[in-house]
Amino acid sequence: MRTRVRAFLATFGFWLGYFWMARVLFLLYHRAEATALPAGELALTFVKGFRLDASGAAYLTALPAALLVLSAFRPLLRTLPALLWTWIGITVTGCTLLIGADLELFRHWDRRIDGMVIEYLKTPVEALASTGGTPRATLVVVTVLFGAAAVAAFRRWVAPAWTRLEPIHPAWSVPALLFIGLLVIPARGGVQTVSVTQSSAYFSRHQFANFASLNAAWGFFDSLTRGTGRVNPYVVMPPDSARAEVERAAAPVGPPPLPAWPGIRPNILVILWESGSADAFSALGGEPGITPRFDALAREGILFRRFYAGGDRTDKGLIATLSGFPTIPTGSIVKTPAKARSLPKLSTDLARAGYRTSFYYGGELEFASIQAYLIEAGFDRIVGKDEFPRATWNSKWGAHDGVVADRLLADLDETAAPFFSVWLTLSSHEPFETPGPTRITGSDWRSQYLNSMAYTDGVIGDLIDRARTRKWWQRTLVVIVADHGRRVAALDADAPPRGSARLFHIPMLWLGGAVPARDSVVDAIGSQVDLAPTLLEMLGIAPTQPYPWGRSLLRPKTRPFAYYGFAVGYGLITSSGALVYDGRAGRITSRTGQVDPAADRLGRALLQATYQDYLDR
């Protein structure tokens, strides 16, 4: 029996060491952020992450523990080595692939890997592109070496304990059940009432330290087992109270204005700029010289300076813009077509008013179930990458923005007025490949991103120049808005925490012949969910169904705010400050400015009510 105890402890210890080394690998891979942490907090990532590591080790040791129990029976003892190595091969391979993918996903998605990645793997080429393209050789080598080292360590320090198992009487299988029983305590993170969650790893005001404390494999499988279900995990008040809280804050001040274009239906062109962070636009206080065409156009129209994305991914921004639906923490409603079908849709409302509708995207429309949504939205024309020659594609995503802009302009020339067209740009998405001369030099991701933004800026500026010469221009409203933001600032002491308002700050600019105002600035707080109700109110069109989460920007709110969601929480911007709530930590992790307790309550009410809306659809 003593040899079985050694084998049990060696296996459990192996997985603890495996996860410890995985954290070392994560810190080394993201060493710029790791070295910015105080030394004490760097060490605490291992201490605070221990419960998750032990929990993961317990689950992965459960089957070997069961084999030790059954090894009291001689027939199984003979096949034990083959069964053990099969299990180790499967688990080490699976966990190592998750850990390797997590290294790069964290860099681009600003979160540790979770079950959402499975949805993206349905379109693997696009999934690779969204993490920077084909895995870099370094990442592949690191992942393979890590897995190989784990197998070698198991062979050297664990397998010998298993080969020395001696035959014992079958009656010993009963006390051997203690092996499995002992695993219950670390599996649930201790003897406390509530089982361990990822919030146990949160300890620092430095968000990277909290993320480094997490266990990638544990978090991935935890998100799979939790799913979305039918139970709202964010309930903190009665449902009626949550909705009433939101209604009071969002209540418009004053009567609805008269239609902006009485007697006519202007054309509407919405340009959704991929990854258009405010930090890349000088007109919004960002990097100078990156988007000179946009900055010049801002003096010809109406610039909304305090505008925010509803979420952190393209699919979420698309739904927020066209359906006024906020981002939920655990996923994206567009990936559940049955739910997305029930949303209000700007294209549907405009089509009922006589608009011809179209959607243009140089990439794969099936990615993240966008195509299903567009079809349900009733767009008359849907153009994706397959309608462009392969010679015009970049290496991963699809056609470059310049090619799509040419097609869009040609089609609009042949479209009867009034038209409603949406163009989702592509070139400023990873891997940031653009044709023509390099505008911003540098091989690091930041320089490549800014270079792609400069390219798209030129394409959009050229599109507007050519559109001015068209007969339909004088009756056209052009709305330039980003699908989501991203981190642009280099890592330094002032870098914002992940999930902060700065990462969701995006531009919105209205211009065109149908916009009489020039060089106007709007400082009212707004977000993507407000765009559809604003346009419909300006047009004097009653929606088919209400947009419950957005309000017209033409009428001030009782308490101005913008709400956004990300993978594990939400942010709320008010006229006096901003806050970030992290669901895994179970608390507010960031405050800026003057944020009163009423804002805390409003944020929690929005989280609860929007998630309940998602469940009820």
C-alpha cells in the first residue's frame, strides 16, 4: 500500500508542478508586463494561484487515483501502465495546447482563454487571424517544448512509482478509496462552504497580477461547465427594481425633437471601423499623425467625443450598433441565432420605411455567426470575401479595405435612394496586413496596428472624396464609428487596467451632404447602443420593436452614462467618473473621477437586467 501512496502523491505533485511551470511560462512570455509588477506581487501570483492549481491537479489526478483503487485486482494491475500513459498523453496534450494558445490569446484578447474560443474554432482560419495570424514559430516551439518537458518529467519522477506497485489483496481497494476522497478538498479549494472560483486568485490593483494568478486550463473548463444556462448569476436586487433603476437613469429629458429631415429620407452609410481605438485619433486626444484624413473630416461634420463601444469584439460591437443590445459577460448573443433573431434591427426598421439595405465586409461572414444575423436582419445585399478576387486578399482574413471601398462605391452608384449601407472594415484587424507603402514603421504589434489604422484612414478619406462627386452625396448621412477599441498605449506606469474605459473609447463622426453642421462637437456621453434609436428618432420612424437599452443622443438623459461589457465584467462611464466591475473578483476593480454609490447600483442593475434579457430571449 505504501507504494500506492507514493504513486498518488507523485501524480498530484506532478500536476501542481506542471501548473506552477505554466505560470512561469506565462510570466516569461509576457515579461514586459511581468517586470512592471512589484517583486512582491510577482511572487504572490504563485501563492494566490495555488488554490486553482491544486483544484486543477485534483481533477486531473482523479482518474489515476481510481486506477490505484482498482489495481488491487490483478487483471487491471497488468494493464495499468498502458492506461496511465494513455491518460497522461491525453491530459498533457490537451492542457499544453490550452496553455500555448492562452499565451497569445491573452496578448490580443486581453483575457485568459475560456470556452468562447470553441465558437471561434468553427472557422479556424479566421480564429488564427484574430490572434495575429498563423502561430509564430516561437510560440509553436515553446508549446511543444513545454509539453515534451512535462512528459519527460512524468517519466523521470512519477512513472517509476507506478512501475513498483506490488500485488495486494482486493480488500485493500476499500481503504484505497481514501485516495479519491482526499482529492475532494483540493478540488473544491478547501473546506470552506463555497467552492473555489477564479475570484480567489484576485489580490492586486495591478490587473496583470490577477490574470497571472489564474490557471488557464482550470478557467477554460470552468467556463465550459458553467455555460450560460438559464440562471442569472448576477442577481443582486429584485428584477423590477433593476429595470426601474435603469429606466430612471436613462429617462430622456424633454419631448422628442422634430425629424431632422422633414419630408425626405436621406441615404445612410455606416462605416464600422475595425479596432478603431480613440487612442489612434488625434481629434480625440490620441496619437498625432495616424489618422489625418479622419481628423480633417472631423472639422466638416459632427464629432462625438465621449462615445464608447458596447463590447470588446467585432461581433459584440456589430450587435450593439445595429440592434442596440449590450454585451453580456459570458459570451455574445449573435452566436446564438435563436436569440439574435429576437433582437430589434436597424436594417429591418429602415427597410420598412422604404430603404434598400446592404452590408459589406471583406472577411468571412460565417465567422462568429455574423452571416446568420445579417440574413435575419433582412439585408438586401450581403457582400463577403468570396465576392472579391483572391489576389486582393491578405494572408488570412480577406479583401483589403481599398478593394471593398471600390466595390461599395460602385454598388451605391447603382442603388436606388434611399439606401442604408453598412461597411465593416477589415485591414486594421490582426495580423494588420496592408497593401502599399508602410506608413508607420516598426515590427512590433503596436506599430503594425497604427500602420493599419493609417492605411484604413487613407482609404476612408479617399472614399469620402469620391463620394462627394456623386449625385447622391447631398442627401447622404455618413456615420463613421468603430466596432470596438483596443489597447494602444505602450506599457508604462500609467497604462490602464484591462477593462478600463480608455480601452472602450471610440470615435463617432457624422458627415455628408445631409449634415448641415460643420466643425461641431458633441460632448454628451453615448455608446453604440444609442445609435439606432438616435437615427430612427431623427428620421421620424417608429421602430418595429423597442430598443430598450439605448436612448436618442438628441435628448439628454436624466443621468448620462455609457455602459459596456467585456468577458468577465462591465464598465460604466458617467459625467463625473468611471468604474470597472470584474465578475471573477466579485467587486469594483477600478474607479476614476468621482463615482458615487448610485453609479455602483446602476452598474449592477444594468448587468443583471441585460443578462436577464439575454436569458429570456
